Amino acid sequence: MKRAIRSVLRLLAAGLIVFGIMIVGLEWMRLRSPKAEVNAWQFVLGGVLALAGVGLFALSTRLAEQLADDFEE
């Protein structure tokens, strides 16, 4: 059960990282147009999502152990 929970957490973390990088990348490409204004909140949101994904990926093993109901005896 721990392996399944860890896999779901890592899948969620990968999604957060992808969406965060995608938000930053799309905002960066939008800034290439001549009349575009800088929207810093898009960069902040993308950075927070990416960092949350990295943190969740790093803590996925510990969280899986706490959430699983497997008892090793």
C-alpha cells in the first residue's frame, strides 16, 4: 500500500512541477510580443507550484509511511 500511495504522491508532484514550469514558460513567451506588460503574479504562481511539487516529491516517502496502514511485524 505504501508503494501505491507514494506513486500517487509522486504523480501529483510531477503534475505540479509541470504546471508551474508551463505557467512560467507561457508567460515568458507572452512577454515577447511588443505590447505585453509584465505580470509578476504569473511568475510567482508558477514558481510556487514548481517548488510545492519538488517539496512534495521529496517528502513523498515519509508521507506514504504515515498514510499507509501496512503493519510490518
